[in-house]
Amino acid sequence: MCGIIAYIGKKEAYPILIKGLQRLEYRGYDSAGVALMNGSLNIYKKKGKVQDLVDFALDKNLSGTSGMGHTRWATHGKPDDVNAHPHTSGNGRLMLVHNGIIENYASLKRALEKQGHVFHTQTDTEVLVHLIEEVQKRGDLPIEEAVREALTNVVGAYAIVVMDNQDPDKLVAARKGSPLVIGIGKDEFFFASDGTPIVEYTKKVVYLDDEQIATATRHGGYEIRTIDNEIHMPFVQELNMEIERIEKGGYDYFMLKEINEQPTTIQDAMRGRLNAQEGWVRLGGMDDHVERVKNAERFVILGCGTSWHAGLIAEYLFEDLARIPVEVEYASEFRYRHPVITERDVVIAISQSGETADTYAALELAKKNGAFLYGIVNVVGSSIARLAHAGSYIHAGPEIGVASTKAFTAQVTLLTLMALQIGRARGTISDEYFNKLLHELEAIPSKVQRMLDSNEKIKYIAGEIKDATNSLYLGRGYNFPVALEGALKLKEISYIHAEGYPAAEMKHGPIALIDENMPVVIIATNKSLNDKIISNIQEVKARRGMVLAIVTEGDQEISRIADYTIEIPETEEPFTPLLSVIPLQLLSYHIAVMRGCNVDQPRNLAKSVTVE
């Protein structure tokens, strides 16, 4: 959940590190720091944003052609200058940055203290760098060998970069459970948590696998070994990313930019996979496995947060269109019980980053039990993409805002295509309905754009409810998960307590909370359940609750009884989540801005949850 950037080469490192940290800040923004080496060693660390570090370092010595940087999301130890990375060894020789959690740090720390080591921070990371120091000192080892041997004693997750002040022409990096990519330039190397900080310098990258250690030298060589000291031949890939996709492009916040990108990102998720005129839908990742997937006894969908909500929508899609039983699981719960998984199951993992620690671990468990694994991720080359037997990328492009928007709709689009392809292969969709759905799905991007054109109305409604302290989101059928997602967005970025519920469950508890101070958002676009939704609205109004209803264009009945309405264009019911979620994203965004919240970097949250 922290961000790592490191450089060795001929250029001045500091500008590369700072720009890299600014692009990685969505991964953590409690504190930031850099270490620079050029004969002498200079380390600068500061609590707060990367800009606080920049201001602090203005009058400092910033020279050096190798260095490392880190932006932190705190796990062990409070956010402050002392606990900020990089951390140094007791003898001052080694510097280390770390993303992950060392689970056995307490026992390691006690053993090291008996060896005379003194610790100055509350972090597990300082324990790790002292461990490497001890191993290096005891065996008089080069830094890469000291790192390898030290890591054989470590339990937990890590992505690390290490520098040795007595071996200044070398950077050493390693990973297990946390992402790390190597950028290969001309006589220069970059290490980073993802591709965003290095894309403008090189597009040649190598994704480190678990328990691999990379050593890069200033003179243009690099080597990768396993923790068992076996040489690994690297697979160099092309980084599929454009700089324009990681800039704000004139918007005040990345989140607003990403909300407005959704007509394009939904279209990109469908591109080459759907042709309504010719009457086909096809996912490349599915082509070689259609028989295996369509004959599954059960789908198990794994996800966390917003990805879990996308999975809940997929449950309706797969059961409705493909007639396959589905279970949707929190990956964090699935991995810690004793789930019944067999070789007849298809396990679908949904993760924007492809690095979500709980989802990855749950997928490993499913693989050991013989299930067929299908990954739905955004980031090319990510850990889940490599672990799965097959999968599909959602092609949403980099999502910088911590609160997911375009990745969610791209995930739902991809899952919709998957349900259509499987349903067609199983013969559970009639020709007429199949063709109708294809044409309607092709029209969704333009209808999303029409929703975005309602921005000013949504902004006005946001101003009316921005001072609420609690809110309730209700939905039925396909739009129950959208209610959960809308509530999550409001919680994440505005810090207003919000809960999503199936509308029929309101009478089983939540109705006790409703009064004139409780805004209730009701997604009322389900034609098949329209009468029941109207009853829910009447129940809220009878208790003086304020109702914001998301309705289908032309709806008169609900518009007469709701306090506020936002219309979505007419579409087929399975596709309504792709439209009804848009006003909820915008509503949360505007409320958060009006409340003075940092929309892109909400407190206590990080974009990619790579630790438990």
C-alpha cells in the first residue's frame, strides 16, 4: 500500500524520485522520504504529503545519481518523520524502503536486540534493514547476498529496495506478495511499485515474481535470482501506458476526470469483444476455455470493496443469463475459513490492481484445490493476472483516485460480456434477446455520457444534503449492489456514514433510523419491481425521510413522491447498474468537495491494498 521508486544511472536522481513519488502518492500519503547517494549519503523524510517533503528539502543537498524514494501508508508505527522511510541500518551503511508487513518482526527484533542492535522507530521495516546488516556483517557478504540470506528468515509480505553506501554502484530489490517492477533504460534502471512513475523514461519492464531478488548496477547490467539462489531469465515486457492517462488533464481531481472518462473506458472494455451487427460477443481470455467454464458446477467470485460489489452484480448476470449458480465471497473471509472448492468450480478473481493481497491469497487457496482460475484485472502483468489460468483485462487505464469509479464500470462491463458469452454457449439466451442485449450494450457508452450531462443538477442536490451525518442507500435486484457501491463512495471520500441495503430489508431494522435528517437514496429503475419500490418510498416518506430517487427517464409516479429525482436513460434491466451508479459517483464527489475533503486521497485509505 506504500509507493516505492528507485533509480540508478547517469541522471540526477532527485527529480526522478520526486516526480515518481507524486505519481505514486495514491498508494500512500502519510509521509514521504528520499535517500540520495553521491559519495556521501543524504536522507530526507517528512510527515505529510510529498509536497511537504519537497518544501522541506528545498535548501538541502539534492545531488546524486542513485537513490530511492517512498511514500507511506502506515501499518507499524504512527505517521511521523521518524517512522517515515527510508530506514537505515545501525551502522549507517544500508538504506531500505519497504512496502508490506513483516509478520515475524517482533521475534526478529528481540533476537537482534540481543546482538546489540538499537532501534529508533516503531516500524517493522527498521527491523528488516537491521537484519540485513547483521547477516552482511556476520558473513562479510555483498549486499545482494546479504538481502537473499536475510529474506530466508522473514515471514510476511514485502517489496524492498536496498542501497549499500560502501557499494554505491548497485541497487538490490526483492518482492514477495507486494508488487515491484523494474524499468530498463539505456545504462539506467528504475524500480517502482507500478509503472506510473517510470513510463516517461522507459517502456521496457520486468515484473518481479514472488521470492525473486534483482540486482542492478550503474554500468548497465542486471540479474535476477530466486531466494534459493537460482538464476532467473527475465521476461522483458512493453509497458502499456500513456503519460496523458496519469495526468489530471485540466480537472481539479483525478476522481472527476475518471468519472468523466467512463464513456471511453466502457467502450474500451468492449472494444474487439462485441459486435451487435454480426451478433457475437467474445473474450480472448475465454476462447480456449469455453467448455471448461460453461460446464462448471458453480462460479465462486472473489473480491474486496468495490470489486466485491462488481462481483455481486455478476451474480445476477451469470444466474440470469447463463443459469450457473454463483457465490460471491469477500476474499478476506474466504481465505481464512475452510471453503469447499473442487475441480468443477470456476473461481473468478476481481481486482483493479491485480495485487490485492487477500484476493491473491484466496486465489492461491482455490488453485491448490483444483479450481479453474479466471482473473479480471486492470493492471497488465499484475500478480493475479499471472497466477490465474486465464483472464481478461478491463482496459480502464490507470486509476489514480483512491475511490474506484471507472474501474468499477469497466469490471461490470467485462462481467456482462462474460455472462453473455457463456449464456450463448450454454444456450440459455434466446437469439432475439441475445441480439437485443448486444445492441443495447453497444449504446451504453453514449447513455453514460448523457448521465454525465446531468452533473449540474446532481451538484445542486449534493448541496442540499452535504450536511447530513448519516444516509441510507436502497436498491433491489441488479441495483442492490449499486446501493452498496453508492454508500461506499460516500463513506470513502466525504466521511459521512452511509449504509447500503436491499430495499426489502429496510423494514427489518434500518427503518428505525429514518427521520427528517436522514437522506435516503433509492435506486428505482427496476421495471419488474416498480410497485414494490414505490411502497418502499412511501414507507420512508411516512417517517419524514428525504428521498432522492434514481429513476428511468419519463417516470412520473416516483417523481411525484420523491423529494429529488435523477433520471437515467431507458435500458435493459441487466445494464441499469452501468447507468445508475454514475449519479451516485458524482453525488459523492460533489458532497466531498463541498465538505472540504481531499477527494483523491481520503484519510486512512490507499489505492492498492497489498497488505492484510
